[in-house]
Amino acid sequence: MKKYELPGLLVLVLLSSLVFTAFFFPSLTALTRYWDGPNYMYVAKTLYEIPENHPLSWYTPSPAYFACHLPAYPLLVRALSAFGGYESGLLLATILSTLAFVWVFYSLLKTTGWVLSPFWSCVFVLFLPARFLIYRHVGATEPLFLALTAGTLLMVYREKWFWACVLASLAACTRITGILLMPSLALYLLLQTRMWEGPWQKIKTHWKKILALNLIPVPLLLVFTFYYFQYGDFFAYWSWNQKLLSRFPFEILKAYAFTGNSQTAEFYLLLYLLHGLGLVLLAVKRLWLPFAVTLIPYILTLFIFHEDLSRYYLVLAPFTWILAFDALTHSKAARLLFCTVIIPLVYIYAWGLIPTNQIDLPTYENLMKFF
């Protein structure tokens, strides 16, 4: 039966997507209007050649704002726009990225033996956290980023460090946190090194791997160089994200707790706790590779000051939730509960949220005149 697991998972991705999108038939503009899909479509079309009076200028007057949208995902959208236009390309890019992620994640789990059932771990990862069901059907970078991250881990496990670093560099051009794969993989090398080895012995043992790690930031530096010539600002990405990080950890938690918003503050507290506990479990299980690649991004999230903090945890959840809490998915009762109760609730949650975060229809219709 195991030889049918991967094809079954890919069919599950497509069937779950069919169920999700059927709710919005006959038109799927509800999905392409969901933020930040319109931004990615516009970047894919213009390749950052954006005029001052662009169609989305009502909420972001400067063309340099689009530097926040790194090029890997928009380029994929542009390539797939050949199949029915940019709206189709946007949705195809996300669905194909999800298929790639499930394929690679399943291969990673099967190769490493990190979980009891790679099949069931992939089933759970498709629906948890619940927001992932949204972001694998709209214009979003998470599925592509997760596919590249899982591919990086698989190549590291197979000792193919050059290809691991190539995939990591593409992840950095998808979401900025991908650059953290460089120190994370360096941490993994440190954890793999015998404690009694001196610095020179460590370098001698891992010098090829250390050299490969230096490939990771190169494509992102080239992107920033392009921004310099395009917008006159090498740090254009950071110019529009400078308020994302606070000087001290847990500032977003304090902001809500000190103003009496107890429900939101408790939600953030649970995020910190559950993902932190997942990291502890990864360390207890001595799963040093997923531990290393999630520890540094987790520490970064403690300094994020943004109301949508939960979205930054989506790319950590396959490791800090699904992998770390694998023991909770072993029983037939847990799997039955998940399939009969949790999945329907996730759909209700996702369907309800889609209309609440869309570009207004007149602006969207004006945007589509440019395609």
C-alpha cells in the first residue's frame, strides 16, 4: 500500500483544492482578489517597472513598495500566465507549489524516518494550521517557500550540500526569512561536530559545506542590487519593512495585553508557547536538522511587531507542530477526529475569511485592465 501513498497525497491536494474553490464558483476572483495576490500579479506583469500612478497607488503611493515582494514567486506566476492569463497563473503557481511541497515533504519524512507515518503527517500538514488552507489557494509565497525549505533539508540529509544551498538561496528570494537558512545550516553543522574537536579540525571537516553556505545570500544580493538600479535604494525591501521588528521581544503581546485586548494577547501567547514547545520536543528527539532550521526563525518571531504574527508561523508549523507532535497523530481516534471534525471546521474557517481580506472590486477591475 505504501507505494500508493504519494499519489494518494497528490490526489488529496487536488481534491481538497477542488472542494475549497467550488465554494466560490462560478468565479474565482474572490481568490485572486485576496491580498497579497494582486500585488504579486502586478509585479509578475511589470517586473518591477512600475509607474508613479500605478493602479494600486491608492494604498501605496511609491513604486518602491513592490520591492517587498521578492521575485521567485512572481516569476513563477509570470511563467504560468501562459496558461490562461495572470489570474490563472497566480492560482496555478500556488497549487503547483503545494503539490511540490507535499511531494518533497513526504520524501523527506520517508527518507529520514522522523515520523511514524509520513502519509498521515502530510495529511495533517495540509490542514494545520488552518490558515494554510487559505494560503495554498490564493496568491501567496508560503507553499513555494515550504517546498524549497523541505527540499533544502532533504538535500542536506543526503549530503548534497551544493544543491541544498541552491534551494536555500531560492527560498531567500521567495521570502526574506529564507536567508536564515544560512546561519541555521551552520548551526546544524555545529551540532553535528564533536565537542572535543578544535576550530581548525571543525573547518577541516566541513570546509566544503561551509563554502557552499556562502552561495545562499548571492541571489538575494543580486536582487537588492537590482533594486538599487531600479529604485535608487539597495535596501528598498527594508525601507518598507523597517517597523516590522521591535527592539525587544514580545512587544506585540504587551501591546495587546496592556490595552485590555485579552483574547488577542492570549492567542499570541499560545503561538509562542506551542511553537516553542515544538522546538523543545525536536531537541528532545534529537532531530537536529529541523531543530536548527526552525530555532533561529522562531527567535526572530519573538521580535516581530505585526498584528498578523500568526502568518509568520505558517512556514514553521510543518516542523514545530506536525513533526514535533507526531505522537499525537498515531491513534486511529485522533485521525478519525481530524478527518470528521477538524477538517470541516478548517474549511468553514477558511471560507469565512476569504471575503474579509480582498482588494475592493473597482480597484481590482481597474488593475485587470493592465493585463
